[in-house]
Amino acid sequence: MESNQLLNELAAVSTSALKHVETLDKSKPLIESITVRTNSHSVLFDEIEASAEAKQLKHVETADKSAPVIEPDIVVGKNNRPALLAEIADRSTGQ
């Protein structure tokens, strides 16, 4: 019933009762005079390949320091999580 009332009220309002609104849409990009040229990447890539074939790269020794450093005296023990969970369950049940 309410939807019928709303539709009746909307139909009763004429479009002349609405005010005109001016908007300023700034969402489009500002592109002024632009000329699109063809690129010459193929020529550039050919030059790179030609210079790479003419010159052989030298071997370089590097020191890779990205691996983690673990001290020799560090020992990783066994995970006792099942025993810990059992102890927590026993304490929570009051045994």
C-alpha cells in the first residue's frame, strides 16, 4: 500500500517544480592538442641486440647477502604444541 502512495505522490509532482542545476564535470582528462607519433622501438631494440652480440659480458663475482644469517650456536628445538594444547584443555576443564 505504501508503494502505491509513493508512486501517486511522485506522479503528482510536476517536473516544472524541480529546479534546474548546473554542474561542472571535472572527471574527464584534460587533453589539449596532442600529436601521436610512431615509436621507433624496433630500431632501438635492434641496436641493443647488435651491440650485445658485438660485446661479450664479463663474469662478475657477487656477495649475496640476502640470505638470513643464523648463528652456528642457535638450535631449533622440537615443537611441543600438542602437549601445550592438552595442558590448556586440562586446565580449562578443571582436571
